[in-house]
Amino acid sequence: MRDSTTAAVKNSLTCKGLTVEINNSSKDKIISLYRAVGADEFRSIIRTKQFDVLEHGLHVKHFGLNFEETLEFANKNINVDAVAIFEITILETIIRKIGDFTHVDPYIFKSGTVEITSDNLDAFNKAIIRITHNS
């Protein structure tokens, strides 16, 4: 079963003083990001249709740029609580402005990663075009 949530793309996005203009022309590339989540985060995303900082969670969200690499990461022994992988579609122009592309764990994530800090999480959530998971 495939579950998806779609958010409308607006002409601009403002959050915590950051304004990103969105050009809905064909030049704006839509990209996919992937995040492996545990049961608590899974339930939170299904309930709220967005990413939140959980009580005992990290204040950053890491996303892979490749599904297979994210799956490999989720299957590592250190990630025994991973229950699902979400695919997030977002405009590349936005994620380039609010995300940190410092390469985390290049041995697994050969295609790269992006980190969203809690300061940019609200802007990230507003910019999401679609959240999908496979179960």
C-alpha cells in the first residue's frame, strides 16, 4: 500500500525570517529525499503530515538523496528501530537554501545527504510537496 500526503506549493515561503521565492516554472526541479524512521516518528508523521522534533529525538533531521542507500542505512544493526522509509518531494531551490548538504556517512550515502535543523524544520514542512511511504 502506498500512502501519500500532498501540500500545495505557494508562490513564496516565509519562516523565521527566511523567505524563499518559489518559481513554479519548469526550471524548478523537484527532488526526492528519503528518511528512515522509527515507530514513534512514523506515527507522528502519519498523524501530523509533517516532520517534528520528538521529545527524545535529535533536533536535526537527516535525509538521504537515494532510496537504496537509505534502505541500506535503515538495515544496519544500529538502526534496529527503523520501521519505514518516507520519500519527501520538494523543490530543489528551496532545499538548497534551507538544508545543510555536509556529507554524512559517505560510505553508505554515496549520493549524499541533507540535514534540516530544527530552526528550518517549519520552513521545510511548509515546502514539502508530497510525503510518501511504502508499507
